[in-house]
Amino acid sequence: MIDFKQLAQAYEQDMVQDLKDLISFPSLTDESSISKDAPFGQPLKETLDWFLKRCSEYGFDVDNVDGYAGVASYGKQSTALGMLGHLDVVPVGEGWSKDPFKAVIENGVMFGRGTGDDKGPTVAALYAMRILKDLNLPLKHQLQLIVGLDEETGMRCMDYFTKHRPSPDFGFVPDAYFPLIYGEKGIANLLLTSQHSTIIESFHAGERPNIVIGKANFKVKVKHHQEAFEWYQKAHRLSMDVNVISDSLVEYTAYGDYTHASTPHKGINAAYHAFNFVGSVYHDQLASEAASLLADVMGKSLNIAFDGVHMGWLSTNCGIVNVSENKCELTIDIRYPNDVSIDWITQRVNERLSQTSFTSKVIAHKGPHFVDPSSELVQTLHRVYKEYSGDDFTPPLTMGGGTYARTMPNFVAYGMKFITKPQLPHVGDAHQKDEGIEIEDLVLATAIYAKALYELAYEDA
Ligand SMILES: [Zn+2]
């Protein structure tokens, strides 16, 4: 029996050095340096060039997919097992205590933008392939590592890839959690519109459908009512600011709590409270209607509550609000389980809206992604995880977020975050400040990936 844990440890130094080099690239989309061979700008082109050069030094065949994505492959078989990672990162943001592009290592933790999402997991996948290549055993399926360059800003890389290259037959995406994610909810964005007189002078909040609105600033054509203002905050355990502009115009700010739209119950939507405040305190019909549509995050107020067998509750989030000149627009992000369909959702929402002044239209949609949890792929990946992590308890999972897995059939997300392991308090998660990973997790994930590739793609595994 091959001990992949021991093998991964033997490659630890190389792996850490490659990840440090990769973290040093500020691989963000740069509109100002876009060109034909750099569709996402120069920094991402340089990152991909470096990555493919390293892969080719390790003896892999490499393919630059017109600057949208890259492939490192091993073997010439007609069927392929793929792994999908990404080299782009989200902007640094504020509050870091370390240089986000220096890959500082302290007490076994490497800090840096991309360490957890998704450069670390991508390097683990690369080393899993490198370990197997160096073992030189008889392959059944070709191995591929595909890296995309625009996962965080629309996944155009994978659109391009799937149009210009054959997709591998099956595989996994090291860009989420262990044990593995075999289902991802469908994602629909609806625009609800109403033309109706209102005392709201202006209200613009939120920038993206997939973020719960954490702060809502709005102007109302009323005389400020201090008692009601205090009552509302107390009753809803919420904080608000007021700026009385005149006897007939007041500016309010409501504070909620930002979070991702796939888990809206973890946040507080400030826009809902803005509408609810204006509706209940000043009896404005449009505001009351909007509040009644946004009142819960499990679809009840939109007539689409549903508890899926595999994927759990349908969830809703209002991510963008625009009110001006008696026109109100609400952008709603809906995450739905695979038991229901987009047609079911639009029909039920429209039934509900027929009692209001609002109409709706679908402005974006991606269907749910589902791989049979009893399939050989899921069973094998789960078995390997259990054996190497010692976690016998956690079953395969589903989630509301979206990974690359949904771009190809027979793909599931697989690590490399160990959800059973508590997050160290000084280490940031994906997209957060002081993003970091424990080196021992990087090595363990590499061992798990190597063993998984071995079991799924080798002749006498
Ligand atoms: Zn990612």
C-alpha cells in the first residue's frame, strides 16, 4: 500500500516554496492592461505564464487556453480525470497585519491573499499530480489540472474553456470544504419593479445581489418622529442614525450586518429594515409592500418556501435597492434546491406579486448542480478523506455557494478546508483579512488528493 501521507511530507519544502512564489503575484483582474493574450489583464497573464512554466518543468504537458485558463496534464489516455482550481484572488481589503503578497509563515501558518482561496488548494492539487507522476505507475485515465483566471469575477474562464476544449470526464474542485460537496443550489437573480407613489425621496443600497445589505441610507419626505425612531430601533434591536434636513425631509441610515447571500440568516438586511421602518412608522404603502416581500430569508414572503431533500432550504436575499422618482427596484438573489425549478419559482413569485404593485423578471440564472451521492466518484472521495483525516462522522455535504464544479458534469468540490477543524482566531478565512492556511493542512490535503487520483485513475489501485 502506498503511503501518500509520507510522500506528501517529502515534497513539503518544494510545495511551500511554489506556493510562496505563487502568492507573490497580485493576481487580480486589471481592466487597464487587457490585451488579446491577456483577457483579464497583465498580472493574471504573468501568474498563468509562471504557473504553466513550473508545471512544464515538472514534466507535465501544458496548454495555455488563450489566456483564459491553463491545463497541466499527464498521460495520453482518451478519458480524463480533472481537477479545477483558480489563480485569481479577491481584492486585499483592509485591516491586514501582514503583507498579503509576501506569504509570511508564522508558527506553521502561511498568510497571504489566495493561500486558502484558491492558490493553496491548487498547489496541493499540482503536487498530488507530481507525486503520482514521479511514482510512474500505469494510468487508466489521463490526469489534468485546469486553472482558471476569473473565478471570482464571473467564471468567464470556464465558459471559454468548456467552449474550446473537451471537459474532463469527471473530477473534483479543490475550492471548498472536506469531506466533499456533491450538490450546489441553483442561483436565480430576480428584478422586482414597482412604479408607485411613495414618500421615499431616494434610497440606493447594495452593489451585488450576492451580499446581504449591511447599511442602508435613505431620504424620506416627512417630519422626523423621534419617539417612533427610538421605538423601532429598540423593538428590532437595530441601530439607526438620523439627519434632519428640514421639516419635510429626513435622512436615515439603518445598520444591519453584511454576509454572503448563500447564508442570509447569518446577516441582517438593513434594506428590509429601511422599508419596514418607513412602512410601519409613516404608513407608506410602497415601503410596506417592499417590506412584506423581504420579510424573511427562506422564501415565505415570496411564496417560494421549500425544504429540499438534499440541499436544504431555499434562501432569498435582497442585494440591491434603488428607489427614486416613485420607482422602486429590488434585486433578489434566490438559492434553490434541486427539487424545484426556475419555472416553479417564477410562477409562484408572480402569483404573490399579483397582490402588490410589483412585477418581476429573471435577470440571471444558473441551474443547480448535483452528483449522485452513491456514485463511485463521491464514495471514493469520501472514503479517501475518511481514511486520511480520521473524520468518520461528517457525511458528504451540499451548499448554497457556487464553485467551478457546476461548470462540468460529474464534478464535486473536495476540500481543502477541513470544516471539522476549528478556525484559528488570528487566521482569516477565504476573502477575509489575514487569510491563511496551516502548512500541515496543505500537506494533508495533498496526500488526500494524491490518494484520490490514484484510486480513481490508476490500473491496479
Ligand atoms: Zn475560490
